[in-house]
Amino acid sequence: RIVRTEEAVFRHHPQATHIRYPYVYGPHQPAPREWLVVRRVLDGRRRIVLPDGGLTLDAYGYAENLAHAVLLAVDQPERACGEIFNAADSYPLSLRDVVFHAARALDWEFEIVDLPAPLALPAHPLLTRPTTTHRLYDLTKIRTRLGYRDVVDPAEAVARTARWLAAHPPPPMSGIPVEAVLQDPFDYAAEDLLIARWQQAVAALELPAWSTPPGYGMAYSGPGGRPRSRTEFE
């Protein structure tokens, strides 16, 4: 439907400029992803569940950065007319980064509980989709053609958003609570029980005996790798 809509726009307005937005974050966002972290800080939670280490990368855009992208197109019609641009923050933050920067902005620190994605149910609202694979935009065109650069660093943008949300907890939206839109029940009892059961399962897991234990490769010589052949370097 998005593709068909774009085609219809340019069929009737061939000199239009279309800027594809990612998920937008920042103050006044009607479905603030960062609230999922901020509320846990305000509620005094010390642990937060993340899927697959929280390493998923997604295309997000801070509101000021995306507004800047639009103004670049407005100021350069000769370069923007008739074109489609992807817009997003110049570099993506992982879910783990988002949690870290939001928490640090509020002088808080979480213990990250790493669960396999199918088991990390409390993190589904933060992930916003069923898989942990990366989903990114190619920003080459808007960077080279319009000269786009972030006006606010993504780490600072998340921090500003977290501080704003802490000072302005989201009100109901058109009669629907924001938390219902985000679909996070904030059921901490269930979260703690899930964590406890995961830790019990890991503790009870009996690993098979390997005739030759798998290694990290002969090129690796860091912690946990093969032992030194000599105690002193010569």
C-alpha cells in the first residue's frame, strides 16, 4: 500500500518530494517507545529483559533530525523535486543502547537480562515486531544529495526524550491510554517469574562432554582463549 501510494503521488505530482520517515521519537510522540524504559526507572525496576542481547538495530529518527531533513529539501528544490529520500538518524542505536542512554539520563542503571527472543516476552513492546533481525534505511541519497547530517546526536536525542517523558508522563490519547497503544502491561511479577525460571533452567542445564572442546579459533588470544605457551613474553 505504501508503494502504491507513492506511485499515485508522483503520477499526479511528478515534481513532488517524498521523504520516507522511520519510527519517530522525541517529546510529544503519541506512542513513545522510550516510555517503556522510563516508567521502569520511575517504578524503581533494576532489571530489564532484552531479546538476543538487545543488539537489534532499527531505523529511528529523532523529531528534530527529521524536521531538519525536510527543511533541507525545502531549501534545495532543484535537488529535491521529483525525488524520494529515506530519512532517519545517521547511525542507529541498538535496543541495548536505547536502554543505556535513557537510563543514564535519569541517573539509573539496569541489569540487562538477556533472553532468547521467543522467551523475551516483556521486551516485545520495545522490539515492536516478532523478529530481532536488523531493519535499516540506506541514507546515502539524502546525505549526498541534500547534505543531511544529524543536528542532534542519537544518544543525546534518547537522553532528551527520556528526561522529557519523566517530567511529562504520557496522558491518555483520544481516550486510549498510551500504555495500551504500546501494549506493555508492566506486569513486574510475571517478569520476575520469567527471569527466575530462565535462571533455574540455565543452572540445571547439563552440557554435553566434548572430546575436543570447541574454541574461538587460533587467531584469538584474548580472555577465555587458549592458554599461553609461555608465562613470560620473550
